Amino acid sequence: MSDLHHASAPPPARRELTLRLIILEKLVKAILVLTIGVVFVVMLVTGSSVHLHGMATHLREHVNAAWTVYLADAVVSVTERRHLTVATCALLLDGVTTGLEWYALTRGKTWGEWLVVAAMSALLPFEVAALVHEVHVGRVVVLLGNLGVVAYLAHHAWKRRDASQPPP
């Protein structure tokens, strides 16, 4: 039976590649999200968000193209001080959490795998709700990708746990 179990498991090299890709994704995401968060902090501190808000408002009032109006509306909404403050806090929190996930996975910590599983699982209901609200290929891809990462890391952590348990 154990041979059958091992035959159905992915080869170790493939598992290792999958884990390395997850670690790389965490690193890239942490860097990008923290960079955007820092840019938003600078905008809040220097008051440059007020200028951007004014330009977007002016653009919204003087254009006819639907995509430009949509973009201007989005910029106006995001650059309102309270929205920018909330977005900044969310980005910084997400960036720090993702950085912690990257660190723990890089160091081979089992708790890091469970941290990623918990964090990504907590967001799955929101992804499903967004998908139910409006179906987009991108949302389906993100949902399936996140489900795959959760399943892979949970399986990986359980296998490590079982391997560390002494036989009965």
C-alpha cells in the first residue's frame, strides 16, 4: 500500500519547484505591495494626492471617452484622503504579512505553510463572492490558483507533520 501511496504523490523535484514558485510569488508580491504602500504614504505626507485628485477631477469633467471617464473616476475615488489612508494601511499590512509568509517559507518553517494556508483561505470567500457578482476569466484564474496553493501547502505541511511523528 505504501508503494501505491508514493506512486500517486508528485515527484520530489516537482514539489520542490512548486514550493519555489510559491516562495518567488510571495517575494515579488511583498516587494510590489510594500512599494505601492510607501508611495501612498509619501502621497499622504506630502499632500501630492490632493494634486492628483484635482487633475483627475478636471480630466473627468473634460473628457468624453468612456474608458477615460472610468479611469478618472477610479483615480478620484482612490485619491480622496480617507480612501487613500485605508488603501495605504491595507497595502502595508498585506505587504508585511506576505513578507512574513515569504520569510517563513524560505526558512522551511511548517508554521509558515500554515500561515499561508490560513491567510489565503480567509480570502477565498471574498473571491467567490466577487466571482458570483461578476464572472471574469481573471477572477476564475485567481481563485483556482489560490485554491491550488492552499491545497498544495496544506498537503505539504501534513506530510511533513506525518513524517516527523514516530511510528506507533
